[in-house]
Amino acid sequence: MGKREWMSGGAWGLHKTHDIGAEQLSVLVVGTVAYDTVVTPASSRESALGGSATYFSLAGSYFAPVSVVAVVGEDFRAEDRELLESHHVDTTGLEVAQGKTFRWSGVYGNEDVNTRETLDTQLNVFADFSPKLDSNGRGQPFLFLANTDPELQLDVLGQMNGRPTLVALDSMNFWIDGKKEQLQRVVEAVDVLFMDEGETRAFAGEVNLVKAARRILSAGPSAVVVKRGEHGALVLKNNLVVSVPAFPLAEVVDPTGAGDSFAGGFMGYLAATGDLSDDGFRRAAAVGSVMGSFAVESFSADRLSSLSHEAIDERFRALTQLTRLPALGHNESLPRRGD
Ligand code: AMP
């Protein structure tokens, strides 16, 4: 095993050199692989590849090895599996069951593209999905429990060989309303919780976001990532509060998958560097924001799946420039009105 050189140094800037020979940690994701029908103010698309595990694995695959555990139906297209495999996503755990693939359809607001209405959810083969991890899956050091039934999430966590290095969880209103107790049990057992603003408030029973996140932190997780759509994200970890902007885009084609792509970039970066320090989390949040911004530039994973590392670095640099506020020097203060 190569000697790991822990990343350190300034947050936000890119490291010039890579640690050649260091072993990259890999990430296991359990979630949905789906066919989505989506209507946005820009246009619409029918039965396109989507699902939480799809967006997560494609985004994460640019940084670290990703294995996916999910179920699809007999209608799952060979080219969609090939797309994942062309990104070196391990699809050994992508089970094919009799029946149809999970289908979701939604429409986004004309006035506010951040608002979406689910028109239809067909669980199909997902209704009876009870994942059984193989020995490779059980030993993965990073685990992302994408948005699914909290009982399934707890079951997967229980199958892991001991406690993975980092476990992250995503959930949604559907489970907060329907299975709050089970969701609470899985939240208590994870390190990082991803939720959007409304879900964080609803789950914590607290309107103020900082208080809501702190309440969740006191229940167990060591970090909470509050996704705020076009307003970026807020990361709370111990005494650390990081606000990362969304990359400002002139046109958002389809916001579907932004949250899962954020999580994929975030976890992929942490797995690739092994840096779980505060600065590691700052950088991971910026990488997450970058990957979320690519996801929304096209329908399905069209843009997300055709990126170069140069394009990712370039957007990362642009994002860091956006947030470069001139700091106050040590002995400096802001101008004061002279009397
Ligand atoms: P995001 O926009 O990041 O929240 O994720 C959107 C993806 O989640 C879509 O591609 C859907 O296929 C998938 N999805 C929608 N509803 C559910 C659900 N109830 N459980 C799991 N995945 C879902």
C-alpha cells in the first residue's frame, strides 16, 4: 500500500501535485437508477437516465472509484449500463430484476426553477429491492446512502464490515413525513447528512437553518450539508460553518440530479484525498457545487457524463474566484467615520 500523504494547506486553491502511489479510497453508493420524464421551462425529456445513484456515481467517478448498488428492470438499456462503466463505475451490484425500472416524473416552475412538483413515482422493481452486499461492497471505506427508504438504508449500514470510514446520507420529505422514527435512527448512525433547506427545517422542527443544523449535529452526525439550490450550500461541522455559492449559470436546463451530483463530487473528493479536516470539507463543498452546476446544464446526465478534468478544474477555479473576498489584515480595521 502506498504511503498516504494527507492533504493540507490552503483551502480553496488547487493543489499542484498529486500524490502518486497513494491508495485512493473508494465509495459505495446505494440508491436509485431510474428513468425520468422531466419538464422544465427550457424543454422536456422522456424516459432519460436518472436516479440518485446514477448522478452520484457519475459525479464521483471523476475523483475516485465508485461502486453502485441498485436495481433496474428488464427494460434497462445496455447503453445506460455502458455509460456508467465507461466512467469506471463498478456495476457488479446493479441487479436486473423482472419488471420495469424505477420511473419518476416531475415538472419545474416557470417562475422559479428551484421549485419542482413530482407528477408520478413508479417504484416498479424498486418496491421489492432488498440489497445484499457482496464482500467487496461490505468492505468499502466510504458509503453514500442515497435517498431511499430509511429501513433499507439502515439494513445496508448493518451489512457493512464494521464501521466504514465515512457514511453519508441523503433523504427527503417523503421519508420525513412517512418514516420519521426510522429516519432518525439512521441519521444518528451516519457522519454526514445531506438535505435541502426545507427538509432540514422539517426534520429538525426548527425554522432557523443554523439552529436546525445544530440540532441535527447534536443527534449524531459530525457534519450537515444543507443544499440550497441556486443559492449554494451551507456546511456545518463542529465549529465550522462554510457557505459555498452555486456557480452562476445563464441557463439552467434541468435541475434534476443537482443534489446527488453535489454529493458525488463532495464524497468523491473526500475519498480521493482522505482529507477529513475542516479544509478538506471546505474544498469538498466547492467540488460538490461545481459538479452540481454541470448536472443542471443539460437533461439527464448528458453534460455530467462528458466532462474533461480541465473543464472541472476551470470551473473550480472560477468558483473560488467568486468567493475571493479581500480579508482584513491582522492589524487592519475597516475605515471609521472621522468626527
Ligand atoms: P435530485 O434532483 O438530486 O434530488 O435527484 C433527482 C433524482 O432522484 C431523479 O433522477 C429521480 O429519478 C430520483 N428520485 C425521485 N424520487 C425519488 C424517490 N422517492 N426515491 C429515490 N429516488 C428518487
